[in-house]
Amino acid sequence: MLRVENSPVTCLEIEREDGTALSVRYDSALYRVVCSGSFGAANCEYELKALPVEGNDAVVWVDRLTRKTRADKEIAELLLRTLLLAPVHA
């Protein structure tokens, strides 16, 4: 099941038939994405920041726990792979 909500924060929720779920919420006021799921590997938080990259300012996603930068494609692949490979609950 896929649900999208756009008030006041944009929220995307994906739930498998076995109840395993992933939620991604984007708060445009804070430039922050919070990911959570019914399995711990999906729990993370990223913040959009302008940082110097190779002498120029670039807008990048920063992991709020590790402070490492991540590409948006990398974040999406990580979350979807985690959801798809999470153990099935009967």
C-alpha cells in the first residue's frame, strides 16, 4: 500500500502485506527528511544544507547522526532496499 499526504509536511508511507512499513516525512520549513520504519535499519534523519564542495557551494543531504553527506539517489536506494529485504513477518 502506498499513501501520500501533503499537509503540513509531505509524507510518503509504504506498507507491505505483512505489515512491514516505511515512512518518509519531509518538513520544508526545516529542510529535513525523517525516515522511520517498523524495522530499525530505516530509521534515519537527513538535513538539506549548503556546504562548500570543491571550492563551490553545493546543496547536499547531511545525515544528522553521522554528519556524512549522501546523495538523494543513495538515500532512496538505501531505504527501498531495506524495505524490500526486511524479513517477512507472518
